[in-house]
Amino acid sequence: MKYELVPLELVEAQAFIDKHHRHNVAPHRDKFRIGLALNDELVGVIMVGRPVARHNDDGWTLEAVRCCVLDGHRNACSKLYAAAWRAARNLGYQRLITYTLISEPGTSLIAAGAKVIGQTQARPKGWDTPSRRRKMAERYPTEQKTIWEFC
């Protein structure tokens, strides 16, 4: 089983994530995305963009905003995370961060070289506030998240 990294258009990555991601929808935009193919079939996608949290948006940091792999493809997530970190470094970035649900072990991130740097608070109401109303996405995880870093 030999995986191959492949370039993707934004709409291809979004369609794959909207169809296959377990608990979230595709982001509207990104900086770049990488596909993973096996025998010319797309089996995984990672999308990398500016950090969502503005205190991380320092010009030197990117965030892996979605990683999605079809079930049964061993080591595919690790390969995508490692490729995203190599690409980010080659573009001059110094950090790549990402988040996983607290219920997810992060095995693929550990295998790709990421380290845990913290945890978020749970957001049972999403990002909605009285001063800035926001509609919660159809599939949006509200549990606490683990923050990971490549540097």
C-alpha cells in the first residue's frame, strides 16, 4: 500500500471533507491543501490556513484546520500532517498548530512529531455572543479540545 500526495483544488477538498468528516464541515478558505491518494483514489485531505484564534495569527503560524481520511487507511493522517508541516516550513512558517477533540487520542499527530501544548475550554453554545451573533454550524463539536504544535 503506497500512498501518494496529490494537489487539490479548494472545491475538491471541501467536497471530500463535507462528505466524509466525522464531526465538522469544510472551512470556506485556506492557504493550501494536500490530498492523499491510493491507487488513484482520493483517501484523505488536509487543509491548512491562518489560525482561527487571533492571538496565534502572528504571521509565522499556520493551522491545520481540517484533516479527514477514509476509515481503514493506516498511517494516512500521519502522512498528511507531516506533509503539511513540511510544506508550511518550506513556505517560511515557524509553527503549525491544530486541534483535536479531547476524546480523540492524537496518535497520528504524535507519530508525525506534534506535541500537546494545551487544552481549550468546551464551547456548548459555539462562538455565539450577544455582541456578535453567530449561527452554529450544522456539525460542530462543542467538547473541549487538545491543542497540538509542530515547531
